[in-house]
Amino acid sequence: SPLFEFDQVVCTPHLGASTDEAQEKAGIAVARSVRLALAGELVPDAVNVQGGVIAEDVKPGLPLAERLGRIFTALAGEVAVRLDVEVYGEITQHDVKVLELSALKGVFEDVVDETVSYVNAPLFAQERGVEVRLTTSSESADHRNVVTVRGTLADGQEVSVSGTLAGPKHVQKIVAVGDYDVDLALADHMVVLRYEDRPGVVGTVGRVIGEAGINIAGMQVARAAAGGEALAVLTVDDTVPVNVLAEVAAEIGATSARSVNLV
């Protein structure tokens, strides 16, 4: 090469960058990645993880998307035939493909017996014939950023749940279930009820759950119109047993009663 003739050119073999300092930095990077992998967390520089480099603004949304995926599965009660992960707001100026992976990981967490990771979650969807789509838009009417997990079930029914991160501490909040707007901090244990809006329902729910020795930490009721269908989301301190949930549903005539447990 004519470059060899220049006095100001120094050529080295490929291993020329293999200094003691570079080896130390590489070793530290590998150790950090191994710790993440052993903890079941995302290893962003793994060659078999889709999504590429993760922006710092995107990282806080990973646990939110995963928990929304788990909530979706609890509400749906089955595997969807089509799953849409929708991301709205300023965060979409970055590559948010990893949020789709995180949501998928959550969706299958309580479905399969195997350990679900960012690598095999798309494979579980593929094996079950689930069509997965990612939709993004910079427009978000009510929140700075919103992630929605929306699925179509085999009978055509659509189930969706939306969440956001609030404040500098990135508090995870649920902001919508289906067409109903809510505003409630996510908790490890939740109950979602659908019923006909009428007086006395909230008191009945509190009585039955209270008699079971379970404390209600928070509750939000939403409705489209007085006397129509209402939706209630409760955060509770412990798992609501199946028999207690069935009693609540029977006493209030719930059309749907779901328990969500994220631990």
C-alpha cells in the first residue's frame, strides 16, 4: 500500500488495540452483561437481542412495558391472535423496538412454563401464531409518553391496557383499560371489575374483600355514562383468592372479574 511510504502513518495488525487497558474495560463490560443475564434482565449488547442500542430515555419504560404485558394476559385470560404494542409521545424520537420485546416478555411470562427472555419472547409468539405489530406516534394527547398493549382474541374481542411513567421518579401508572380512562399507580396485586353502574357496588366490593382480610390500597372507578357499564380497578395488599373474587363478582353481578398478580 502506498500508505506505508508516509512517515506519519503507523500501521498495526488487528490486535493493535489490544492493550492492557482495553482488555480491562472489555472484561468489565462482559462481567456487567453476565450479571444482567443471570438476573433475567435485558442485555442490550447481546448479538441475538433485537432492537439495537437502547436510548437512556427508553430504558425506564422497559419494566413498565413488561408489567403492562402481564396485566394484558391477566385481563385477556388467553393468548391473543394479534398483539399490538403502541408507543406514543416524545419517546418515539428514539428506537423503541425494545419496548415491544419487553411487552412480549410480559405477555408470555405467565403463559409458558419456560423462562421468558428478550431473546425467546418473539419465538413464543411465532410458535403460537401470534401476529405482533409495533405502532409509534409522536402525538400523545394526555401524557408525555404512553405505552399500550392491545390484543385481539380468538372470538374477535379486543383487550387493551395503557400505562405511563410519571414524574422524575418514573412512577408506573395505569392510565386506561380498554376505553376507560383511569389514573392509578401500578401495584403488585390488582383487581379489575366490569359491572352495571349503580349505587352500593363500591361498598359491597369493600365489604367482601375486607371480610377476607385483604386491605384495599387504592381504587378508581370509570364509566362512560351513568347507569351504563362501569369499570373499577383496585390495588390491594395481597392476592385476592379465587373464591373471594368469585364472591365479589356474584354479589355485584360483574360481567368480568380479573385478578392481576405481578409477583
